[in-house]
Amino acid sequence: MMDKQYFKEALPQEDFCDLRYQDFSHTTIKGDKKEIDQVSIVKKSGGNVRVLSGGGFGSFAFTDPKDVNLAFQEAKTASDLNPGKETFQRIPVNKDHVRISPKEDPRNLEISEKKGLLEKYRELILEHDEIADLESQYYEQFTDTLILNNLGTEVQQEELICGMTFRITAKRGDLTQLTRLSFGGNEDFSELLDKEQEVLEKVKQTLSLLDAEPIKGGNYDVILDSDVGGLFIHEAFGHLSEADNLIGNKTLGETMSLGTDFAMENFNVIDDPTRPGHPGSYVYDHEGTKAQRVSLIKRGKLDGRLHSLESADFMEEEPTGHARAKNFGFTPIVRMGNIYIDQGESSLKDMIASIDDGLYLFGSAGGQTSGETFTFAVQGGYRIENGEITHMVRDLALTGHLFTTLKNIEMVGREVTFSKAGGCGKGGQILIQSGKGSAPIKIKNMGIGGQ
């Protein structure tokens, strides 16, 4: 029941409080090498309320709208356990209704049509004998969210994202190679159409990795393509820019002091949920704060960070509209929108020409971070010798220390490309609406794991 007036009347007035009610639906179609055999459609509705009457928010989730008053009572009880502030100084008030209007709305299509398109791409991939395994998925998520608070915020927002992902495994003897391919990542189903050429090119690349030379581990000058660069800046740096990760961590807080010199002057990092058409695009966050473009690194220096209402108040800065939750069962936490390394001044040709003995790395394949260190796998790469790309190499992982690596970035390309697949985990919440991108970047003396 999306009854705004009913929920408005339930808002207590004595403490700051807010309410988020959501109609949620999620569709997945999955298959393996044998067949597409899984179709799941999940629909649910519910709410989450928060009360600030102690030192922090108390929250409570509910599914029956009749329980909203009880939810506020329980949230206040939880908040009262934390003595301290009972209000925030910076709470913007917004009133808006955001509706989506995709070129082609997937909600108007039959499941059979979505399954048929996934099947067509799947069959193209499996025409090749050395493709040993394949995971295919179509996903679609729609939310209609109402956000209210007792200061006057009334925001209702529709959000829709759909896309396809493929994990392609090639095998020859005991050797296997894995690549990934994604389409879509926004509200428009038409962006999933006519991708046959991209599918065939990825299959060709995957099979070519079976003939590639294994890389010898060591330090190399490298160029990261936009996919690998996006993974690097999201995982290694982006989470440190989420201000709630700094609260209570004195050492990290000092490291992430605004104005600190992190990289060369021609290096800029931005998080921008307001850019349309990407996995992390939205208008309002789940506190009803309007999303903002935030400059994180400007001309090599730390320039900003991402905030919720709570983290902004704690650090005496302005909210940036980056508090979001997986669904109504969770309370909002600070999350990246679309984080990316902005364009520089170098052509890819000049970047390659500047390397005598190095690597060009393509395709992210996941990884992990631990504090300021990281390890990322990549799908593959090419040797660069005497300023020219020569042969393909495989079995690559890059490792390093974040701040050393930032200092070692020497060139930034001219064209920013965003990943078509979102996804980010934090605080037990896997958020598919999280985007990343980059211009190609050249890094000197990068640690590469191999044989």
C-alpha cells in the first residue's frame, strides 16, 4: 500500500524521523552450458523507519503498513540506547516525484522475449568447441520508493535497471581461461539488442587466451583499460571515500584529510550519480537527499568525500546524496554512485609508445582489498615491447599499495568508458546499482603476479 497520506500521518513529531516504503520486484533468468533453466520473479513491499532520539539512528523494518506505528516505537527504543545528539544540523528538505520513461521498458515485454534474447547470445557462444562452460544471466529490478521525514521531505522515486552478464570458460587440455561480458546496466531494454558482434569478439578473445603465453611475475609498466581502471578506483580508493568508513578510524581519517596530495596534477576522480544511463545513476538517495556530483580527487589532491546525513553531520560537511540501501529490509549506508577516473590528455597510442617493456591489461575479473593494499585478477593482457603491442599474455593479477600506485600513475587517456555491470558489497548489502568507469591509465612499476 503506497499511501503517502497514511504514512505522513504516522510520522512522530518529537524527534527527527524518516520513513522509506518500497514496492520491489526482481526478475532473473539464468542458464548454464546445457540450458537456460532458471526463471525467478520476486515481488515484495515493505518499509523501514528510523528515529534519531539518541546518539544515532534506531531503525526498524516492516512489511505490513498497519505496523508502521509499532515500527516507529521500536526504532525509538533502539535509538534511545545511544545517548548523544538528537538532531542533525544539515537536513535538506525535498519534494519531488521521479518517474522513469525508458526507450523500451522491459516490464512491457514477455518473459519469453527476454529468455529468447539470452538464448540467442548463448547459442552464439556455444558454437565453439573449446567453450567448456558458460553462465548466462538476464536481470531486471524495479523499485518504487516513497521517502518521508517529519521536516517535510516527500520524495517518490521510480528506479529500473536491466542487463545481461556472461561468464565464458574456454578449455584445452588442463588449461582453462575465463572472461566476462556484460550489456545494459540501465533502464533501457533496447541497449541489450544487436550485440552479436560483441559476443563473437569476446568469444574470439577468450579462445585466444588459450594460445597466450603465461606471464612471468614481476614489476612492469602497465596500461589498464577502462574496465580494469574502473575496478581499481572503485575497490581500492572508492570505499575509502565513503565517509562512514572514516568515522571512528583516526588513522584512516588522517590519511584521507582533504587537500592531501595523492597523485599527479592531471589526475581527477569523480563520483556522479547524476550521469544518466549507468548502473549507479539515480536522482535521490534513500534519505531523500538529491544526488550530487562529487569531486573526490582534483588535480591530484583529495577534494571531497561521499556522505549520508549522519556522516555529514559528524564530519561537519554537507550531505551529498549517497546514502542507499539494498531494499526496505536494510537501513541506508554510504555507497558510491558512478565512480570514475576522469579523462586526461594522452592518446592510447602515445601511452603505448611510451613503454619499452610492459603490459596492456584488459577486462576485470574480480579481486579483493585489505586496508590500503589490493589484489585484482584481470582477464588477459598484451605485451608491449619497444612501444608496440606484440602478443597476448594470460594468468595475470595486479597487486599493490593504493597510495603508492596513485603516485605511480603517469598518463591518463582521453576517453572515459563505464562498465555495463554494476554491483558492490558493503555491510551485508549487495547493491547492483553501483557504477564504475575510467579512462585508460598508465602506471609505472606495477606488481604483476604470474608464474
